[in-house]
Amino acid sequence: MTDAGSRERIEAFGAARAAVLERIANACLRAGRDAVAVTLVAVSKTVDADALRDAVRAGLDLLGENRVQEAAVKAPLVPGAHWHLVGPLQANKVRRALEVFEAIESVDSVGLAERIDRLAGEIRPGLRYPILLQVNVDADPAKAGFDPETLAASIARMVDLEALDIRGLMTIGRLVTDPESARPTFRRLRDLSAQLRDSGFPIGPDLSMGMTDDFEVAVEEGATIVRVGRALFGERHHPD
Ligand SMILES: *Cc1c(COP(=O)(O)O)cnc(C)c1O
């Protein structure tokens, strides 16, 4: 990549970032929220490390990946980036995940939380490792996540995991053509979080919800983290 080419790409990423941040700010205005309360995770799956170095230079320094191995390969090549895992995590990859990611947004079982707790205590002693609990709000058989009906009981089994900091909840909206159709899912996640916290469950207020097609609706419904890929990096050419 020539310097000129890189400069153009940095500008393009900067413009895409500014456009997404403006859309977040406008959604916040509509909802009477403060835009600083919304964190943008740039979902960079399938984007190569060379491009990601320019993304970081353009201010996209919090990156989301859904595969441990892909992120582990790219992370050493992208200085200054911070990484969140947003995809499924197998038990045998937890150690690697803890080395690469600063947070895991996609914890979908008590067993996985227990394993992260055990290894986080070893790998990052003294720190409470940040996680979010992924909730399958719509009971979609194609999606991972806790059942909303039994989430309280599941959290009750996780309260003694002292190496974990359960920052909040995460969900993936339905695949829909009309972003409005995702609103009930986001609203349910927000209500669930409020109910749990009102009942004294020790989870934080974060709500990770909203992707390229529906992040404005998610922000209107209270998202504190949006996970945006295509609106920043363009269409993905191969399946993720
Ligand atoms: C790919 C992915 C995203 C980003 O999706 P876009 O539609 O590209 O914005 C967000 N969250 C998760 C869990 C993903 O796998």
C-alpha cells in the first residue's frame, strides 16, 4: 500500500466513522440521550490487518471480531487496537480469547462463564474480566444466548464468579428488512436488564445491541454499545 493509497483509505474510514457517529448522535437526540453514553464497536471480521491499521489511524480503535483465531492473527499486526469478542466461544479457545480480547460480549452459558472465570483468574489476576451475557430474546433456534425466562436463575449461579465483571447484556436483533421490526427485541432486552437490576442482580447497565441495519433503533431503545461492521468497512465479500 502506497502512502497516498493509505491516506485515502484513512480518510474514507474517517468519513464512514463520522457518518455513523452522526447517526448515533441523531438517534440519541430523538431519544433524549447523551451520545457519549454510546460506544461504537467496529466489527472488523474479514477485514485484513493492513486495512485495520488505517482504521485505527482514523479513530476506529475498538474492534469487534467473531472468531478467536482470526483476531489472534490480526491483533499483533494492529497496534493501538482494542478487541471485543462478539461471536461464539468454544471452551478450548477461552485461554486464547482472554489473551486477545479486553471483553467478551457473547457469553451464552453458565459453563462458559465458569471457564472464563477460572482462566481469567490465572491469566489476568486481580482484574475482574468484563463480559456481557448474550440473550436470545426472540428464542430464535438459529441463535445462541440465554433464555430470557431463565436468565435470572442463570445469573444467580454466576454471582460467585469473582474474576468476572458482568457488565450487562447483549443481543442480536432479528434479520429483518425493516429496522423497526427489531425494536421490540431491543426494548425487551432493556426491560429485562432493568428488571434484573431492580431485583438486585449484580449486573451492570451495558446493553450491546444494534448492527448496521438497525443500530439507530437500538440506540433509541437504550443501547450503550453498538456493533457496526458493514456501515464502516463496506459489504463483506465472503461469508463470516
Ligand atoms: C457481524 C456482526 C456484527 C456487525 O454486523 P454488520 O451488519 O456488518 O454491522 C455485529 N454483531 C455480531 C455478533 C456480528 O457477528
